[in-house]
Amino acid sequence: MRRYLPLLVISFLVVVATVTGTLLAGQASRQNYEHLRSITVYTSLPVEQMAALAQEYEKTAGVRVNIVPMAARDLIPKLRADAAGTVRADLVLTGADTLEAAKQASLLAAYSSPQTDIIPGRFGDADDYWTGLWYDPIVFAANRDYLAKLGHQPPARWPDLTVLSGGRLVMTDFLAADEAASLLYTMAAAQGEDKTLAYLAALHPAVVQYAKFLATPSRMTGLGEADLAITLRSEALRYMKDGFPLQVIVPADGTAIYLTGAALVAGGPRIVDAGRFLDWLAGDEAQDVLQNNKVFVIPTNPESMLAQTFGGRNLPLLEYKKALTADQKTKLLNKWVQTVRLSSR
């Protein structure tokens, strides 16, 4: 037994050293994490998307991103409350309409950099208070089996959807999501309220469901429960990647987009780090993260490799001179509910 004693002592010391080293390494890792520079971001993006972006940025830049998720409608009240106190976020990441409302309420700080300056003016604020980062067009998604039986050319323009005899259509309820409602608002800004409501009323008899979620139209159409969907391009592509028999058709007469952007918060304590994060979000690294997480949006940065791959430069958009105000949107949405959504078929 004595001859094994030195070996046992050495083994014990090795185990102690290993455990101690692991504990010290863990403590050092926690200390390093706690001492990272950090920024706080208010966002209406899905948590899983934002978490993936935050994790990649921390690895790339060594800056921790503290995520505060909330509904888009809650962002303005939260920013107002913060402005009256001492605690402020550094950056807000949400839809363009919310960013514009925050600008009008003097809750944002102007920011410009070489990275944001190359983004076309149509995708941002003229005074640099917010920057559009990526957008998601509204498209037609058709079941390929339905198209094979159609016997003629698939729908290519918005009026084509009103003359598809027997076609079952599904779309997200405008009340359920700002992304879906962007179609209503854009059409009204481009061609007027009366013409827009008349078109949607003509479409109404073919609609088998006004879905509660953005993913539902593509899923139902892919499963053959509907023939055609009016849906976000990213949702249709996500289901196509998963093997669903869908074909995406971009309306040739122009479409609406849901634009996501970012802005620095007025009085934010870490304005330099927030600006660097905004620049990073406008680049290809952030797009790679989104793509890897099946978020197939189109970057606004024209120099992005992904923008060129997606053909975003040639995407036909509905053109209008002036966007609807928040009050006009509310009134239009209510009118759509009364005259179209709740009307008999």
C-alpha cells in the first residue's frame, strides 16, 4: 500500500488542481462578462432573432447587448417615461412607422456614418434620426399543385386576384400585425382610400381566412388548405426552405414593404457604442445571422452582397408621395373592419 501512496497523493493533487482551475476559469469568465462594455436595446423584434444578433455582435465586438423586448405600441410610452427619468436605452430597433413617431416626439438622436450614408434615402429619415436596415415585401405565395391545375398564367398583378374563379385566398388580418397592415396603408397612400377599400372588398369573397399570425397564410397554402396567400416574402421563403410546395410571385404592379430600422435614443448614455452597433446591423454580418435563423429579409444597404443576390434593387414598389399619418391609419383600419372585414361574403 505504501508504494501506491505517492501515486494517490499525486492523483488527488491533480483532481484538486483541475477543479480549482475550472472554478477559477468560470469565475474569470463571469468577471470578464460583467466587465464587458454594454448597450441597452429596446426592440419589437422576436426575441430569438434579437438574441442571435446580440450574441454574434458580442463575439465580434466584445460589447454586450442587453435586450428589452416589447410590443411596438409600447415603445413610445416607454421612451417617454425614460425621458422623464434617469434611465435610458441606447438604441431602439423596430418598424419604420414607430421610429418616425419617436422622431416626431423628439425621443431620438440624429446619427450618420459612412455605413448608414450609403443607404438610399427612401429607406430612412431625411434628417438622420433613424435608419432603415432591412425590409420584407408583401408577395403572393401560390401552391404549386394549384398552379399546375390552373390552366392559365398565374396571377401577376393585384387585379388578377379578384378574377381567379374558385381560388381560395388566405391573408393575415390587418388588425393582427403591423406588417400585414402595411399593405392597406401603402395601397391607400398610392391609390387613395376609396379605391383601396373597393379592391379589398372585391377580394373578400375569396378569402377563406384572415389569419391571426404572419406565418399562417404560407403554412396553409403550403399544406393545400388554401390556393394562394398574400404574405410576407420572408415567411413564404421560410416554408419553401422547409420543403413546402410554394411559389413566390412578386406583384408586377408594385407592392408594399415592412421596413425595420434602428435609431439612437436621445440622451442615451452610450451613444458611441450604440452607433457602432447600428453600423454593424447595416452590414453583411448581421444579415448572415438573420439568414442562418431563417429570416429572409432584404437589406437596404445597396453594397450588401445579399441585397444583390435577392435582386432587391429591381423590386417593384408601390409609389406614393406622402405616407398616411398615424391618425389616418387608425381611421382607415377601422373603416376596413366595418366595410370589408365584417361584411357578408
